[in-house]
Amino acid sequence: MIANNFISRHNGPREADVEKMLESMGIDSVDQLIDETVPEGIRLKESLKLEEGISEYEYGKLIRKIAAKNKLFKTFIGLGYYNTIVPPVILRNVFENPGWYTSYTPYQAEISQGRLEALLNFQSMIADLTGLPLANASLLDEGTAAAEAMLMFFHARPRPLVKAEANVFLVSENLFPQSIDILKIRAASKGIELVFSNPDDFDFTDKVFGCMLQYPNQTGEIIDNTSLVKEANEKSIPLAVAADLMSLVLLQPPGEWGADVVFGSSQRFGVPLGFGGPHAAYFATTEKYKRHIPGRIIGISKDKNGNDALRMALQTREQHIKRERATSNICTAQALLAIMAGFYGVYHGKEGLLNIASDIHSLAVDLSIAVEKLGYKEENKYFFDTLYLKIPESVSFEKLKEVAIAHEINFRYFEGEKHIGISIDETTSKQDV
């Protein structure tokens, strides 16, 4: 009875409503309705093998029992996913407040000025950290942003490259693996040829229309890309950089050393890991690509009284106006999580972010010094938060994993069983190190 009560409240019309609808159509039963409307060839003849329904209370008990099987280890894996401290005021007033719950940018600007202002704040923060003038109001995740950067360069190719059928996109082999996987899928559908290599070996031929780097790269190394950027700029080949947002608090922004697009995840700006998502990606670019940038953009305008007002800008790029000629088909973003990341920046301010980023780097340096005394070799010459450690010959790879699991710690283990990766985050303490 309780189970049926739950179903009648939440799943479809109630029995009395069904009877009224059938009566209005002059039909005796739902089965008769199906017989008269659904072709026999596409009907499912067997009954569904479903268990009896349970009540909401019983369902809650079952879910908690399943969830209790998860083991919460301390994670040092990194790769774009980091533990973070959500400021309580943001947790209470935004993350736990249904009034903020939407992945969409608002359509009705007149009644959404507060949400638009919060998203404009996110865009402004991203523009400051990346060193680029134009940022959107978020994308779905970092991998999606990587694919959108590639496609933007492809669609915005100058006429000579279009005539030459330039379809080669150069990608650093040290891009995050999840981004590489998404690039492969999106490239295949467009006839784009991906060439993976060390950035030092990029070959800027006449068939190349763009290139992409990770900064710091997936092993955590910070590399000076000055010469590569200079060569790309000389040949008018645009560059996209996947960047760790927290590292940009300390490092020179890619926009200042010549990147045309900077993108990445804003997760570590106060958004919980959540078993891998959802997290808001950011995407920033130059004025050159303002008619091609994917996603929604919040801009400042004037209302009928001449007062400042916020609205969605440059909408002529989008599918609800340009239809099949749209340069952006992304209407959904991660508005809630972008707003949280933007508020995280406001909450801490410039000095607070500098302190957090500096503490993360200092702990990584301390750990590097300590493990080298134990025989581990740090193979990243320069790093922000991630160590790429070569395991000593005297240490068994499997034994190392066993000890880590016994202490409820997750490291990143590389193929070949000779290296591990350790990423420090905001929640890492001196005791952890």
C-alpha cells in the first residue's frame, strides 16, 4: 500500500485520472488503447521482469546500505579532480539552496539579474586568471571544453586553410587522458586527424589548423612553451591550453604568453568531487573568436531607463537564432557549479587564493624533498602540486600499492609500474605529507 501510494503520487497519472481519460476516449482499458494505437510489430510482447515496488522509506534504506559499501580513501590521484574545502556560507546558501539549482543560464533576464550577476562574476574571474579578455558562463566539463576548442579552431579556419583542406590538429601526448578520449570521438565525426606527440616535436605543416597543450601537463610538469608559441604564432596556428585554474593563481597566465584559448575545470574552486562530477568547465579566448566561442556569455547592457542591466550577449552565435549555421550548440552549462566557483573566488579574494595556492605548492615541495631522501626520484623539474616519482629498484610496485591501500590512500599508478603520481590539494595537511 505504501509503495503504491508513492507511485501514485510521483509516477504518472493516478488510477482515477486514467479512468477519466479512457472514458473520454471511449476506451475500456489501457491495454485496449495500446492495441488500437501501437503497431503490433514494435510492441514488447513479454512482460517486464521487475521486482515488486517498495516504499520511499524502504528505498532509502536500500540506497544507504549500498552506499555504505564505498570506502572513502584519501585521494592524491589528481588529473583534474581534487579535494577542496567548500566555504560553509556557500555550502548553506548556494549548494544546499534549491533556489540556485539549475544547470542553465537564465532565459528571462528581467527576473534573473542576481543569477546573471553571479555568472558574470565567474566570467570575470576566469578572464583575470587566464589573461584573456573573453570567457563564457561555463561548459559541461574539461573534456567537452577541449573538444569545443578544437572544433572552434576548425570552423574558424581562414579561407586558405579551408581551400587546402587543412584537417590536422596537434595534441600534446601529456594532455589529460579523459580529454584525449573525448577529442578522439569528436574528431572522428568531423574528419579531423589528431597527431599526438611531445610538444617539442610539433610539426606545423600546411595541413595543421591548431594545437593543444596541458599546463601543467598530466604528470604535473610545468614547461616553458615560449619557443613553441612563437613558432605557432609566426605560422598563424592557434593554440589552446588546458590549464589548472588553481595553478594560474601563481603561474603566468597562458593568455599572456600567447594562447588563443585557455580552458579547464573550475572544480577545485570549492566544488565537491562528487564521484567525478558534475563540475563546471571554463573557456576563455580572444576577441578574434567572439563570434565562434561556444556556450553562453553574460554581458552588461542598459535597460529602458538607462540603468545597467545584465543579459545574455552575442546570441546570434547560437542555435535558437542561427539554426544549422550556429557556431555554438551548447545551451546547457554548469551554471550552479560555475556560480559556486565564482563565489569561492569572491569569498577568498586575491590574497586568500594566493595563500591557498602557495600552501599547496609548499606542501608539494616538502613532500618532494622528503621522498627523495627515501630513494624516490622526482622527475618533474618544475611543478605546482603534482609529483611524478620514479620508484626505487628496492621497492616492490605491488607492495607499495598494498601499503597505500592499507593506509586508505589512493595514488596514481603509471603503466610500466615504475612511477607513481601524487597530487596535493587544499585539504592536504602536514600530517598527510
